Amino acid sequence: MDALPLQGLRVLDLTRLLPGPFATLVLADLGADVVKVEDPRGGDGLRWIPPLAGAQSGAFHALNRNKRSLALDLARPEGAEAFLRLAARADVVIESFRPGVLERLGVGWPALRARNPRLVLCSLTGYGQDGPGAGRAGHDLDYCAVSGVLAANGTPERPLPLAVQAADLGGGAWPAVAGVLAALLGRAADGRGRHVDVSMAEGTLALLSLPLAMSWARGTPLRRGAELLSGGGACYAVYRTRDGRFVALAALEPRFFSAFCEAVGRPELSERQLEGGGAGPRAELEAIFAARTRDEWAAFAAEHDVCLEPVLEGEEPRAEPRLVARGAFVEIDTPWEGRAMPGVASPVRIRGAAAPRRPAPRLGEHGEAVLAEAGFPADEIAALRARGILGG
């Protein structure tokens, strides 16, 4: 088995909740040593968000496997100094505070760079490190709203929240991973660290690159629920089946739509794919799909090479052979919870190498070990713990 590509990389993770922890989960699954630096007074708030899977949240377990936890009070000078000493030996620091918070704590980019000129700092925020409103509060739905993604989702009558955190993950976590790896690649060439600035609002806007390009080309704004890829096209839509369930038809290219029409015995419909300004023969397709059950359509799709899939619901994806065979779902033995914790594997795979499967840490579980590795003597560690600066 090959070594994972990020083995030997040291990451100090100051992030909380979803976007940052998902980004560092990807780095940890790729072999990085991720130390989750938490406030001794409760740690990452995600630990306590219901439903609990035992002592702590199921969501926390899913996002924080393969990491270690250090409970360190950065609000106290001794804690901030200890963090700077750790950063002097680290490769990456990733944080998700509002702009200026690190500086007020005494561990901002100038202080970090002075201790370690090779360090990469990734700041993951809602609106970036500068510009109007950079310090405003927000969450995923706000970033989807301000970027235009929310307005593009839903029915013509009203926008609807997306079922997944598009801004947190697509607009934040993945750009953070890309930025960190790009900065590390640059450091390998010139020896200098970088400050990576990730704005979730801007990252979410990037998800609209294709729809906006198409709207600009035709000279009219995006139409909620009426674009070819958002419900306006019959060839790219969700249909109800005879048993009241659903299938997804994604026969966008003419050859795929033609193949579907031929397979269902209605070849004449292929010429009408984009009639009515792109709407297509929706009524005819609704009648066709209503004639069979969802599972009958799934069997049909397996037999014919058409872009058609059943809409899996609830726990059904866990039994989908294409996901199961690839190990898309994982279970992590977690002795301190007395059970195995389910999760989703990182989608970045390195063929010939396997991601570790270490449980999410208890708050401050690895504090003494992390400090000792950084050269802190035992008596100093004991003093930090006695004064409540080191917790856990």
C-alpha cells in the first residue's frame, strides 16, 4: 500500500462547524496530521448540536475523524504564545474567524509569518478579508442569497433553500483545500508561505459560472425554475412514476435524448427536444413515466444506455451498488462512544493508498502529546494545565 500524499504535513485547525472542518477532513484523509485547536470552554460548537450520537454530535464525528484535539485558550497571552510556538513547526494554519480576530488574539498573519516564513495560512470567511461588509455575520443561506444561487433555485413563484450546504462546501471547503494545496506547491518552488483568502460568497458565485455565461450570451437574466438545467427543459427533469416515486432524466445532449425516445418506442419525440423555447415535450414524457414504477424504470435504465436514474431517498443510497463497491460510506470504530460512527468517505481517492480510520477526538484529548512533540517540557505543560490554559 502506497503512502498517502500529505503524510508529514502539519496542520493547525482553528475552524468550527462545517466548512473548515470538512476542508481539514479532506486533508486528514489524505494523510495530513490535523490538530484541531479548540477553546477549552466547550470546544467546537458542532460537538453539541443535536442529534447526539452518544456523548457528542453525530455531525461532529462525521467531520472530525483522523484529527487530534488540543484545547488551548488563545484569549490568554500564554495560550496565544503557545499557539505561535506550535505554528513555528507547522505547515498550515486554517481559520474561520471574522477578519481581524486573529490579530486581536495576537496570532494574526504578521505574527505567524514572523515565526514561520514558510507557513501557509488559510482564512475561510463569508465575504473575504477586505471590502465592504467583510466582517458581517452570515451562514450558508446568506451566501447563497447574495451570490444569486438562491434566486436561481426553486419555483418561479419563490426561491427555496438548497437541500445541501452549497456555500459551506462548494463555495468554502473545496476552495480552501485547493488554495492550501496551491500555496504549498508554490512554497515548494520558492520557500515562501502564503495567506490564502477564501470568501464563501465568491466561491458560491462561482457555482453560477455556466448559467451566468448562458444568460449573458442571450442577453436576459436567469429565470428561476425555467432554465434548461433548473426545471425548464423536459429532457432534464424529474418525473413521477406509477407508484408515486420519482426518476431523474438527464438526457441533455441530443444523442442521449434520441436514444431514450427510441428505447421507449417514441422516436418521434426526439425532434421535439427543445421545442417551445427549450421546454420540450413535457406532457408526453410525464405520461410515459407514469406508466411504470420507479424500480421498473431503474431496470430499464440498466438495460439501455440512457441518462436515467431512480431518485433514491432516505437510506437507499447506502445500498446503491455503485456507491457501496467504491466504499463511499465508512464506519469508524469509536471506543469512547462505545460504537462505530457512520460517515461519508472523502471523494478524493489516491489509487493504491487508503485513508486512515481514526475516530474523532475527545475535547483536548491530544493536548499534552501535541505540545510535547513541539518541544514543550513537561513542567511547562503541567503549568499550562494548572492555569486552565490547556484544557481537556
